[in-house]
Amino acid sequence: MPPANPTESEIGTWCLAYIKRTVDDPGVAIGPDIGFAQMGLDSATSAYFIVELEEWLGAELEPELVFDYPTIAELARYVVARLRAGNAGAG
């Protein structure tokens, strides 16, 4: 379960842990500022990654976000802003 209002750091930590579990090549560098493609995510694994992130967050996300926001840091920043904007309109 994610926190009620996840921070960039919490989303980034979840993403890093997920990718570390998913990428089975110890020679691949994994980090918040490394591109998803460089970390070994192709279109299929990127789509599955987004589905898992959606489930963890309980929010819908577009599969192409990994192309629009190609690093964990950029994706986490976008997702937090989007969640906050959604919560602001939910009151």
C-alpha cells in the first residue's frame, strides 16, 4: 500500500525497487536519473511497470509516461504533481 499522499522520494524508491527486481542483468546501472531504456526496460516491460505502479498508487497512468518522463526522477515528479492536482479537485 502506498502512503496516502506519496512523495517523489517514495515513488522513486518504489520504482527503483521494482526495476531492481525486474532487470536480471547485474551489469546494468539502475538509478533515478538513468533512462528507463538504459536500465533495460523495453516497451513491453515499460507497460507492465506502469501497470504495477498504477496498482500500487491506486491511480490510472498512461503507458507512454515512461517515454514522456524517461527517468525515475522525472516520472516521480510528474506523478506527484498529477496526484496533487487530482486531489485538489476532489474536495
